[in-house]
Amino acid sequence: MSVTDTRADDVYDAEEARRARARKVESVARWLLPMLVMVGTVLIWQWLVTAYQIPHYLLPGPFRVWQQLMTDWDMLSDALLVTLRITVMALSVAVAGGVLLAILFDQSRFAELIFYPYAVILQVTPIVSIAPLIFIYVKDPTARVLICAWIVAFFPLLSNTSLGLKSTDHNLRDLFSIYGASRWQRLTFLQLPSALPYFLGGLRIAGGLALIGAIVAEYVVGTGGAGSGLAFRILEASYRLNIPRMFAALLLIGVVGVAIFALTALVSHLMLRKWHESAIRRES
């Protein structure tokens, strides 16, 4: 082996070592930095409350909020399950309806011309303006909240999936036609796989919107009592000036929202990591 080859191997090994160190640092920083920022935020919050002696009925400290969460855990956990159940149901219905309707629009231009404007109208109309009508026409409280949450989460899935189905490579479409593939074969083996990244992007958006829709719907059309969600508990706490309980309920909503986003992002990564550019880890 020549001196030149030896130097080239050394340079290659050094570059590989640098990339390995960069990947290790990135993997640690991805989790460590958000945790440090969160801890710093909590400490600053507690310091402000203590230093300026802010009353707990105006701004409770984080430790007081945690104590309230532990004290009211039975009540808040039951409300959390109600809100979470509505969110999951609304997201499931939005996924099924959005995907099926997007496929219908792709297969039938007339269906898209007829029904797509109604989907846009539902999207651009504020849910708080539709909710009173739903309250009048729908008697079941759970169905009221479910419909409102579904309306909010539905359009991103429909829009993204439709875009994905239309964004299939025309050269691949022509190749399928040359080989005599039927419309359903082209849909199943070409368009749906090509639309998967778009659908998963819409799913990440719709997951958070389903939770927002459920909370807003509980505010507007929900009812009180034992079967109420977190929105009612927040309203109840505000009427009683129990601000720590309000913050505890908001903390649960935030945790659920982050968990939904993390879960949908994980599903997207697992389904795309081996073949799609958005999920393939690039070398630094």
C-alpha cells in the first residue's frame, strides 16, 4: 500500500469518527436541551412567584400546581380520560373519512367538484359559530363534542391525502399504464404509497387539532357533572377561583398534546425511515 493510500484511509477514518461523534452529540442534545429548557422555565417561574410574593389565586407556583394535581388526581384523571376518549374517537373518524373522501376525489373529478367546497366551508367556519347549531340538533352530549372535534381535525387529513394522491410521479403513472395496470392497481400499488408521507404529515396536524376541537367543544356544548372533560373542570375551577386546579388541568392538556404529537411523529418515522427522504437520517 502506498503512502497516498494510507493517508486517504486515515482521512476517511477521521471523517467517520467525526460523524460518529456528531451523531452521538445530536442524539444526546435532542433530549437534553428541551429538558434543560423546561427545568429552567419551571425554576424561573417559581423564583418569580416567590420573589414578588404573587398570591396563588393570581399565579400559583409550579410546586403548588403539582400539589393540587396530586390532591385532585382522581377527579382530573377521570376528566382526562373523557377528553382523551373524545380526541381519539374524533381523530379515528377524521382519518377514515378524510382518506376515503380523498380517494373518492382522486377517482372522480365530479365528486371533487361537488363536495370539496363543502369541506372548505367546514374548515374556514369557526367551530364556535357552528357549535350552537350542533347543540340544538344533536341531543347526546358526547356526540356533540365528537362532531365538533371531528370537524376541526377532518380537513388537514383530506387536504394532505388529496395532495399526495395527485403528486404521484407522472412517469410512474405512464409505466403502470404501459404494463396494463387497472385503476385500482395503480391506486393500491402506486398512489397510496406515494401519498403516505403527505397523509402522515396531515395526521400530525390533525392529532393536535382533534384535542383542541374536543376542548373547545367541551367549553361550548359540553355539560357538567361526573362525565365531563378537562374543559369543564377548568371552567369550574375558574368560577371557584381555584387557580392551581386550572393550571393542573392545563398541565394535563399540554402533556396529552405533546404525547399525541410524539406518537404520530413516531408512527411517521417508523413508516418512512427506510425509504423516504424526510425520515432518512442524513450524514453531517
